[in-house]
Amino acid sequence: MGNRGMEDLIPLVNKLQDAFSSIGQSCSLDLPQIAVVGGQSAGKSSVLENFVGRDFLPRGSGIVTRRPLVLQLVNNIAEYAEFLHCKDRKFVDFDEVRREIEAETDRITGSNKGISPIPINLRVFSPHVLNLTLIDLPGMTKVAVGDQPVDIEFQIKEMLLQFITRDNCLILAVTPANADLANSDALKIAKEVDPQGLRTIGVLTKLDLMDEGTDARDILENKLLPLRRGYIGVVNRSQKDIDGRKDISVALTAERKFFLSHPAYRHIAERMGTSHLQRTLNQQLTNHIRDTLPTLRSKLQSQLLSLEKEVEEYKNFKPDDPQRKTKALLQMVQQFGVDFEKRIEGSGDQVDTVELSGGARINRVFHEIFPYELFKMKFDEKELRREISYAIKNIHGVRTGLFTPDLAFEAIVKKQIVKLKEPCLKCVDLVVSELSTLNRKCTEKLNSYPLLREETERIVTTHVREREGKTKDQVLLLIDMELSYINTNHEDFIGFANAQQRNANVSKKRAMPNQVIRRGWLTINISIMKGGSKEYWFVLTAESLSWYKDEEEKEKKYMLPLDNLRIKDVEKGFMSTKQTFAIFNTEQRNVYKDLRQIELSCDSQDDIDSWKASFLRAGVFPENDQVDTEDTREGDSSFSMDPQLERQVETIRNLVDSYIGIINKSIRDLMPKTIMHLMINSAKEFIHCELLSYLYNSGDQSSLMEESADQAQRRDEMLRMYHALKEALTIIGDISTTTITTPVPPPVDDNWRQKDGSPPSQRRPLPASAAPPARPATVRGPTPGPPQNPLPAFGAPPTIPTRPGPPPAFGNSTMEPIPAPPQVPSRPARVPPALPPGVPRRPPAAPNRPTIIRPAEPSLLD
């Protein structure tokens, strides 16, 4: 019954399988097991029924096994069956077991012959079985029938591979003997996942149905098409026997009689049959489990450690406890406030390395997007001069003014200040959008409580919208304050005298020294005829734009001065995925080689906005969107200024430029402060101080803290997994692993499974000229000593010794004595009509002397 001291190993794995089967795919543990594979109607189900001694598996034509059946055989005094999905019910009638398997299969797969990888767990207790765990898998097929999907062959193969690719799975490859073994689907798929043959055991069925005059002796002796673990032959009931309800015990007796009486198999009858196959599988599975115990234990421990932290908060979890719900609500709101503040302040635990988020995006709005929008409002030079001249003339009226009027300056300045309202309000909208995104991301941690998340997001969003209105009112108030009083005594204002002395035709000196403003990669888009687009390393300083071959900045390609340069937006090409902008010269000069403008592209719009803001810092402003119309051009042609008016216009132009610069500087400084104070800081304070009270007033706290179905399922699965792992480690810790094991058989020459040509047929014809050779009658009695293990390879037919000798040990295993096989009455020796010359007649064996089977000589291929 397996190795001494290790009888509890197979029940141990049965317990582990029960513990993990209800968990599903979340358990990646690889438990030792035996998977039964083979083609349809190969006899897999009959072999399993012979193990149990009962008819309990569905029968029919085509594909019958449509879900994996995990069959756990347990040696027990009483005989009954249990399903894992019907734990409280014991099935004594095995016809009910069959009907339950069919009903459970149809429940998942339907009645259209579809398949499913979800297993059915069946445990059979019986005094007639050895401890064994097998998985009956659907038979391999080639053609879809009925309502089966057209890829049924692929689906079945994928399901088989899910089980047999695991290193802890032994493969029981079932093949009918009346078919060509070289074309066996079972051996072919076993070879794919087990090329060394360490886990494959061959089973030949339907030996009694082979053509007359042929046998499978060479295969069963492992001479032809050898396997490392060899083959075991069995004889199942025929369809007529099954229809006639022939008892399995009678069928097993007939199987035993078949092997003892068949001339080709009688010398290996002790190593054939269902009983020997069951003992062999029990022993090999037990040894396999013992060998995998250290690895199994380490996997269990690693999975347990990975779950410890998550399970800690669930150990004493009571879903309906009001105290727990109140505590959870407080913790959730507090954590939400902490996450919201950390994302804005940039001190979060998880730093996003893929894109800007939270406070970084708001900072980009303040210092890149908003300044760029302000500079886009830059006035058009010609239009401004025309407005100034009209203002001066209208103020003077019918008189010719000798002095530059102050009212013209104020009128033009106020008109330019009003234009600042649009970019300021747009800045507020952008920040509101970022706060809404931030709010959604922070509430993702509340997914366990859907109503709480929804209510929290609604309350915070409502507050942000309220603060948005107040912030916009304050921004407009700032603009109105600037309009209410024009402070010409500002320390940065150039004054009337300096404005008259300034020459508008002389370019202004840059206040910024020639320092590096930005570095980065940009792509220059050039037509294919002129070399195509190329990526360069750009360096922008206060005076020039240079690009190099790479970031080492050793090989300079070009340096472009920034004087008279402007930037403008360019629509990206039809096939282009990058964002693009262009640099051009206002004096219509070539910018680079023979190009009037160069187009530069980046991977994202964020990079484009950042580069534009950097160009603004360097004094390269965006193009004015105004286009001269025909009316404007006609006005230009009719418009002329005398020298005195021209000097007045130039003076006011310089004054307006100076004062608008002061206003822009002030607005760029006040806008972030206003938004931070009235919106962002207010939102943080609201979340910390008032959010909880709003949640209490919004409705029933019990309903707010109702868990989502997914969260409850996840918690239950995690707890079941945790307890199953702990139970498994406890069970494994109680098992003693001191035993004598059987080593894996040596390798055999299995190149036949890799050759293209078909090997010789496994059917060996009997001699036609003579009857089967005479074999002396032996007394079949109890066999003393341990039973013989299956040989990895059988040699020539063994001979009967003339004197008693010690029985040889096959392998190094030590097995317990087992009950003797069924007794067969002795009969007189059959003497053939004639013996070939030179062949001596062998004397019969002694009456009480056991039949000894000698092992084969080691092959050169081993």
C-alpha cells in the first residue's frame, strides 16, 4: 500500500486540493497529482471505474468527459462518495453519482457538448481502493460535433496542457492496443511537456480486442516504443458487458485470467492488470509527493508571507458591526484627506514616473501655460500705433496739440488690461479641471465602498465648484482694481521723459544674461528631399537656440540667434503622431539654410507647452493671430502722420509697453496666490474639517459603508487562501518523510517519438506453423515477499530457475506484502506436437516454489 510511513501523503494532498479548489485560479500552488490523458474511447473512464469497482462515470458516444474530474480514492471501511460542491451529502448509490456529475457538468458547460476547465471534485471512500488521486480529462478529438465550437480540438489541448505542464503532475497516457501506438495522441502530448519521460506512465487498453494472431508483448516488455516508466496492460469490460451490467469484480477476475492464460502475456502477468496498475500508481504518486514536499513547503511559506500584510486588517473583520463601520468611515475620510494633500504638495508615497500629476500639473498651469496665454495677448504693433494716433487726434479735437495727452495713454492702457480677463479666467478653469481629476484619483481608494466614494466625490466636487465662482470673482476684482487707478509713479515705470528719449527702432537689450534656459530633444521636420526629419539635442539660452548631435553637446549642428524670431502653432501632419510648433523670422529672412521657418515637434502637448514657455522667457513671443484685411490695408495707405504726431505716438507706445509689462508681472504673481488661497487651500481645509460632517448629514452611515460585492468576494477569497495555506503548512509539518523511495527509472531510447517515419507495428504475429510453445504448469499460490515493481524496460522472456534462489529486487523499493491475486486452478502441462531440434524440454516448477521473474539485462541505450 505504498511506502511504509508515508501512507498519509496522498490523503494530505487530497486535503490540500479541497482547501484550494474553492479558491479558484488565485491559488498558483502546484499540487502533486496524476492526470489521465488519451483519445476519445481509449478506455480512460473504464480504467477509473475498475479502480473504484463501481459504475459511476457518464457514458455515451462522442465527448462525454467535458470537465476535469478530480477523483480522490480513499481506503475506508464504509463505501460512499462525496462531492466538494455537495459537502453535506453522502452518495451511497453510484448511479446518483453519475447523474450528479452529468448535472454539474451541464450547469457550467450547458448541454451542447461544450467544455470547461473548472474541475469537479469527487471523493470516493471504499475498502476496495488504494489511496490515490487522479484527474480524468476530456478525451482528445479532431472534429467538432453538434453545437461544439470549431476549435474544440484546440480548446481540449489547451485544457490538457494546463494540467500536464506542471512539474508535479504525473501523466497516465492511455492508448488502445488495437490502434497504432506510434500515432497515439496521449503519448504525443506527453512528449511535448515531458520530453525526458520522467513523469509519463503508459497504459495499454483493449488488449483483448487486438486482431487474431497479433499481440503487444514487445510493447509491454518495453522493447518496442519504450518509455522510461514502461507500460502496464489492462483489459476493460466491453460495451456488451457494460450494457449487460457485468459486475466489475467479475471483470477483474476475467482480466486476471486473460493475462495468466494468454501465451504472450503469462510470463508478465504479475505486472499486468488493474490491481497492479493501481498499486503502481499509488506507489509512484506517494514517492512523487515525498520528493516534492520541500518545494511545496517553500511555495506555501512564500505565499503565506505575501498575504500576511493584507490579511492583517481582515482577521477580525465583522461586516455588519456598527462600531467597525464608524471606525472605517473615519479612517477612510482621514486617509482621503492625507492623499489629497500629498498629491498637491508632492510628498506622496507613490511617485508617478510616467506623467505629471497632482500638484505638478497645477504648477505647470501657473508657470508655463498661464504666462504663455498672457503673451499670446501681445498687441499688434501696427494696430497699437493706429489706435494711439486716433486717440491723440480725438482728444485734441479741432485743435492741434503741442503736448502728448495723458488721456490717450490711459485709454490705451485700460483697453489692454481688459484683455487680461480671458487668460486669467482660463487659468482658473484649468486648475479646477486638475482638482477634479485629483479628486477622482484620490477616491479610487474608496472603491471598497461604492456609495461612500460616490458621495465623497460629489461633496468635494460641489465645494470646488463653489470656490471656483468665488475665485473668478476675485480675479475679476483684481483686473478691476488695475483699471481703477493707473499708477504712473510705480518704481518700474519708465516715466514720460524716458519714454521720449527711447528710440523705438533700436532693439531693447535683454535684461537676462546669456544663461541656459532649457535643454531637451526636439525633432526638426524637413522634407524627404532635403534630408528628412531628424532628432537633435537643443539648447535654448537667452540669446540663441543651438542644436547638437547628442546630449554630450560636442558636435554642434547650428546656432540660431533669437533676434526677430517668433513662434507659432502648426497643425500636425496626417500621418504624424507628434505635436508641432514653428519658429520664423519677422523680417522674412531664412531661419535655417533655405527655410523661412523650421518646424519642431515633441511627443506630447505638455512638452510643447513647456518649450513655448521657455521661449517666452528667452523673449521669443508667439505670433499675433490678427491678419490684415483689405480695409486695414486701405486704412494704412490713407493713414499718415506728421513728425510731431509720430513722436507723440512713439512716446505713448513706450509708456504703454512699460506699464503693461508691470501689470503682466503683477498678474503673473497674484494669480497663483489667489487660486491657492481661495480654491486649493480651501479645498484641503474643507476635506480635513468639514467633509466628515457633510457625509454624516448626507444619509444613513450604514448604507454608505456597505461593501461592494467585489470587495467582499476578494476579502473572503483572501481569508480562505490564508487559512488554507496555514492549514496546509500545519499538515505538512506533521508528516514524517523518513522512508525508502524508488528512484526514477533510467532513460530509454525514445527517439521513436521524434522520428518522422512510423516504427514497426506493435502487433507481433504468432508463429503460423506451430501452436504456442509449451510452458510448464505452475501452481499459482500466494506470492511470498514483496510484490514486484514495474520494470523500466523488459528484456527477453524470463526463464524458470532449476533451483530456488532469492527473489531479485526490481529497483530499490521496499513494499509491504499485499494480498495474493485470485487463485487459478492448476492444469496439466500442454505438450506441443513437436519441438524444434536442439530445444531441451524444461522440467515443471516445484509445486510450492514461487515463480521468479528475472530483470532484464541493462541495455546499451540505458
